[in-house]
Amino acid sequence: MQNSAATSTLSEQAFQVLRGDVLSGRHAPESKLKVDALQQMYGFSSSPLREALNRLVQEGLVKADERRGFRVTPISPSDLADITRMRLMLDIPALTESIQAGDDAWEAQIVATFHRLEKIESRLPQGPVVLDAEWSQRHRDFHMAMIAACPSDRQLSWSMSLFDQAERYRHFAARHRTVSKKKDEEHRTLMKAVLRRDSETAAVMLSEHIRSTQTNVMAAFALQQKQGA
């Protein structure tokens, strides 16, 4: 039992660290994920790493091929367009239902997660923002807090998965950004609309917020193509 628990803990640790590095772009899209190289990088044995890789395959962040092994899932404008379309289909109704069902504790959690996000944004240097793991987690916490009162667990699970799939694109855009891009005021205005239970305004704002990610990433793709020309 102890060995089983220890293996489970190691597998979870391997999953979290590997997942974080895939999301942040440390492992670039389409790059190979060789188990022996990952063992050297992270210090885990092959068993928890393989379990972590298979979980990432299920999340759509890694591709598995019997002949070629594991690779980070590619990024592309068409994939981002699909992610954006699905987020709009799921997140906007989830936010509307959350506003209708949310209680005082739900409101308090939104305010708390926004405060933590605002605090870290205030410490970011001026100029182009390169996202770090702490910012990404607090950003995710804030967005998930707003839709947390949605009564559908499946909808929340799918929304979280799509948010994470979009995270790789946010990091890609941040690495190619040439101007400052902080969203604290945008998040604040969205939060205020949610807290005053203005579901119509909040839905419009969240839609624009989600679409802005696609716009920023497309600009990054264009810049990358120009630089590679």
C-alpha cells in the first residue's frame, strides 16, 4: 500500500511539472518528449513519466505515436480558432448560469482571486510581459472562480481543459510581444460586471476577452512568419 501511494504521488508530481513545462512552452510545440531525456531533466523514473505523458495525451497537450513516441501537440491558427470557438460556446453560458446561481461565498472567491492576480501584476516589470507560472495560475484561478457556480460539472471541466489548451497560445504570444500588455483593468471591469450580476455586459466582455487572445496570438504568428522570411 505504501509503495502504491508513493508511486501515485510521484506520478502526480511528474504530471504537474511536465504539464507546466508544456503549457509554458519550455517544451516547444512538436518537440519530442523522450522518456530517457525526461528522466535526466526531472529525476523521475520512467514509470511516473510515462503515466504523466499518457495523461497529457488525454488532455490533448501531447500526441502519442507508436513509431515516433511522444511529441508536444502542435500549435496552429486553425487549432486556436477551434479552441476559441469552443470556449465561447461553453464559457459564456457557464458565466451566465454562474451569475444566476452564485452566492456570497462565490462572490468572495472572485474578489479574492482577482486580488491575488492584481498583486502579482503590480510586481511585473514595465514593458512586454513574459508570463510566469504564478501569474498563469492566478489568472486561471480568477477565470475559473467567475464560472464556478455553474451547475454543470462537465461544463466546468471542459472549460478548464480549453482554458489550459489556450494557455500555450498565451505564452507563445507573450514571447513574441513587443509592447506592454497587462490586463488588470480589463479583469477588474469584468469582475465588476459579474459582481453586480449584469450578465449581459459580463457575457459581452468575456467574449471580447477570449477573442482578444486569438487576436494577440495571430499577431504573434504573423510576426514569427515575418521574422522567418
